[in-house]
Amino acid sequence: MPAARSWILYVEDNEDDVRLAREFLPVAQYPVAWAPDAQAARERLAAERFDLILLDHGLPDSNSLRLLDDLRRDHPATPVIILTGREDEVLEVSVLKKGAERYLLKDRMREELLAVVTDTLGARQDAPRTDRRKGIQARYVGEASQRVHAALLATMNEGCVLVDVFGIVTFANEAAGRMLGVSTGDLLGRNVADLFDAPTGKRVQAFRQEVADSPLAGPVNFEGRLRNPVGNGARGRSVLVSGSAVHTELGKYEACLLVVTDISELVEVRMALQLRLGEMERLQKFFLERENAIIMLKSRIAEYERRLGVQTPGLSDETRRELERRLAKLRPST
């Protein structure tokens, strides 16, 4: 009895990669349909039933981390294999946590694609998908986390975000999610500039470009603001952004790590001190002006006393009355 067909949807913007997948998978058993972007994938999945989804990470209108949210919500029973040219262990862990079944490099398609597809589809009868994915994650999480583990331990109360060469968030810790008012999973797959207000986002992108262009670029520290998660026009919280490049063992730029520290209270204290200092400067200027006016008045009084022959200097009541009487005589009559 011939084996039942398993229909596969390959979400990939490069048609040559789709041709390769069809070459490595027997069409009688695993026919492959094609969707060139995320929107086309959604439309085909709404109209047709597929047994497996092959998903490229970088798509013209999305990425695997973002699209996985939709697939796990709308098609929870359909397994997803990430098929990408990027050897990125942190991304691998993130897509597994998002719900992908496997992570396969495109340069291993010839040797492994058929076996991985067969294994993934066959596993549905052997074990629940959730239990199987937990086993896969357990094998990878330790190794993939080692490269950022030391930084995370040192910044447990600070937001840590790992950004790939395309500016996509591939890892975020819980503190980053708390700062932005969203779950950590919601940060994965987003463009890093979208986490900040426009000026800060531009500085982050400039730093990414700098470390990508120059392997000798050092770390940076600058103040900025997160995007307001409520979106009501209010300003997001003030943060200190510390960025550093992540390189492979061969020195190739791979990602950048952003450590985000909440300095909202410090900024508020600084602003309050600046306001108080401004008030003190205004008071100082006021008193200085009054002092100058008093000095000028005393000088004029002394001159009047000299001219009027006042014997006892000062402004006692008697002297003031006498001075006013004599000044009245000096005024021209109208």
C-alpha cells in the first residue's frame, strides 16, 4: 500500500531554494507548495490544509519569529521547520521556544531535509508535539545560551536584547519585557528600532551599522527613551542604552547585545534639581538687581544730602521729612 501523501507549504522568497527542496523531497510522498511571503502563506493556509510548513527566517514582509506567532495561534496542529541560511544558535533557541519543531540550515538540505521532514511528520504518532519540542529544546538551550549567559547574570534587573545582523530581536530577557510592558515573546522578531522612540531608535541603528562596518568598533553608552507601550502620546521611560558587538570565534560580526537600564527616577531627580537650580539663579538675579538698585538709590541720596547740606547722613524719619521738604522747594513750579 503506497504511503499517504503529506502536503508541505514552503514559505520562502527565493524560488531557487524552493526548487532545491522539491528536488530533495520525493514529490509522490511530499509535494511542496510555495508561498513567497507571509501574507501569501496566510492566504494559502486559510484556503488549504497542509501537514507541514517549511519556513524561511527572513521574508519580505515579516520574519520567522513574527510569523510563528500567527501559525501557532491559527494552525497549532501543523508542525513548522525553520529552514534558513543563518547559523545562529540564539535564533535557533528563540524559534524553538516560539513553537517551531526544528531548525535546519539550508546548506544541510541535501543531507538532512528528507530525514528531518520524515522524522517530524512521523513523530506525530510517536509522541505529542509539545513533549517532543521540549526534548529538542533541552539539547540546544544550554549551548546556545552560553555566549550571552555571563552578560545576563550581570544584568538580571536590566533589559537585555540580542539583535541579529538585520536588526531583528532574536533574544530578550524578562526585564526587557517588563520595561516595555509586553511579554518577552512579543519582543522576538521585532525590529529593534521599534522598541525605542524615534531619536533613540536612530542611534541604535547607527551603532549597529558601525559595528557591522568595523570589527574594531567599541561599546557605546547613551541615554534614550523606550517607546511608550500604551501609545497614548505620553513619553516612554528614560533608559541608559549600553551596546556591544557579538562576534563568532573567527571574529565575524554576528549580533549586538543591548543592555537597557531604567534611569527614569534619576532623570526625574536631575530635572527637579535643574528646575531648583534655575529658581535659585532667578532669585539670585532678582536680589542682585535689588541690591544694585539700593546701591544706586543710596548714592543718589548721598548726593542729595551733600547738595542740600544735610549734616547727619542717614534716612531717619526726621531726615526723610526734611529731605522731602527741601526737595519740594527744588522742584520747578508748574
